[in-house]
Amino acid sequence: MRGRFITFEGIDGAGKSTQHAGLIAHLRQQGHTVVATREPGGTPLGEKLRTLLLTEPMHLETETLLMFAARREHRAQVIEPALAAGQWVVCDRFVDASFAYQGGGRGVAWEKIAQLAKWSLDGLAPDLTFVFDVPVSVAQQRLAGTANAPDRFEQEQMDFFERVRAAYLRIAAENPQRVKLIDATQSPETLNALIKETIATIYL
């Protein structure tokens, strides 16, 4: 039996990474074999590309192509083998992030991103995607409260993240069967319970 593919999306500071880790722990407690992964990254090559993408200035289309290069490797080396083995794959960002960040944020043509997705993923798509939605001002307050140095994306201005957020809302509206839009201003405990309830209702 094919495994399940769950992805977490949202602007920086939305709180998705905390909930990503929480769902992985929950599923493992339920006895499932879970592959925890992220994008960009997920493979040795992908992690090297991640470092470049988060630190090195580059043309917006170069950035888009590198994202898909890392994703293609991720698909081949991690995601598809795990799903074929009946495992759960829980990924922090996937192809929706390219539509949101490179499409919405950078202004790369949506059609170009769709062509890259079709070519590199060959129909692979998440079974369920959680999109964590939060006002940009709230997200930036959260990021300011962390000790981590901001990466190249986190250093972008507020209007960039407004465009990214708008793209995520578009994705959620256009894919209601796959995407669960979540009000991420709620407490981590409430979000954790909501995610568990959603997973249990659909799969467990």
C-alpha cells in the first residue's frame, strides 16, 4: 500500500515547523514509519543547494531552477521510495512554496513554475497540505523574537511576504480538496490538536 504524503506550508514565522515536528512525533507514537524531511533540502545534494539558496544572491529564475533541481533529487532519493514502501512522508514545504515564494514573492510567471512542476514531479503531489496563515506583521514579530540570524528570504521586506501570503491563499482556494487552511494565530496547543484531528478524520 502506498504511503501518505503530508506537507506543511506558510510564510516564515507562521509556526509550521513546530507543528511539522509535532505531527511526526504523533504519527510515530501511533506506530507509523515516518520520513521527516524538508525543502529545499532533504538529500545531501539538496542540503548543499539549500545553503546556496538561503545565503547567496542570485537571479530570480536561477533561484527557481535551483529549487526544482533540489526537489527533483528529493523526489527520486527520498519521497517516492518511502511512499512505495508504505511509509508516511511529512515534509516542511514542497512545490506550493515555489508558487508562493518564487511566483508570488519574486514575480516569476506562474505558468513557468507550473511547467517546471509538471516536468520535474511527473504527477507527484501531496495527499494533504496544511497551509498556516498568519498576518505578516504577526509573523515578523515572531521572527524578531528568535535568536537565529535571518536567511536571505527572511530578510525580505513586508510587501514581499504580503505577496507570498496572497499566493498561499490563492493555492488554498484553488485546491480545497488537498489544502487545509489554518488560522495560525491560534496557540500551538490548539493547532496541534487541530492537525491531529484532521489526520485522524481522514486517515486513522
